[in-house]
Amino acid sequence: MARKKVNELETLVQALADSLVASVEAFPTAPVPFGQVPVSQAEQVARYREVRDDPDAWTGMIKERGHRETLRYARTMERQHRRMMEAPNGRTVERGDRGQSAEPDYGVDRQPVQ
């Protein structure tokens, strides 16, 4: 009886695939899904400041999230950024806590009604 030839490449590929599957199965699972860990308001503003003046970051965010979601994020974070800049201790300032000299917050895309 003739022996069947063994394809060494197939054997190698199968061994690598088995090793990869075993590695993935042994990988620990995270206790919380990626991106679901709550972040403090100060950390959110710090992350926003990193992308605030970077057009490439905004372009990437629009591609990833869409223009409406990105605009909603920009509006919200710009308000928080302004409040932190107005606060003497670097923390956010609530609307009622502002001094009389502080300018009202009209938002990123709104102007005062005249």
C-alpha cells in the first residue's frame, strides 16, 4: 500500500491555528466591557482639551461617530470646559454659582438673543 504524502505546510498552519485558539481562550476577560468604565468630569474635560484644537482628531471622530454625535459631544464638552476655566479652583461651576461678572453660557453655536 502506498503511503499518503503529508503536506508539511498544512500541518504547520494547523499547529499555529490551534496555538492561536488556545491563546485566545486563555486570555482573561475584562470585568467591564471596553469603553464602559465611568470617567470623572475632570478626566472628560482633560480628554476633550487634548482634541479641542486638533482638526485631525475631529475628522477621525466624525468618521467614527458621525457628525451629529460629534457636534453633541463638542457642545457638551465646550460648556464643561468653559465652566472649569471660570472656576477659581479648577472644578466645574454650576450655573447658580457663577459670579455676576461671569458671561452667560450661550453654547458653542448659539448667540444671545437681541
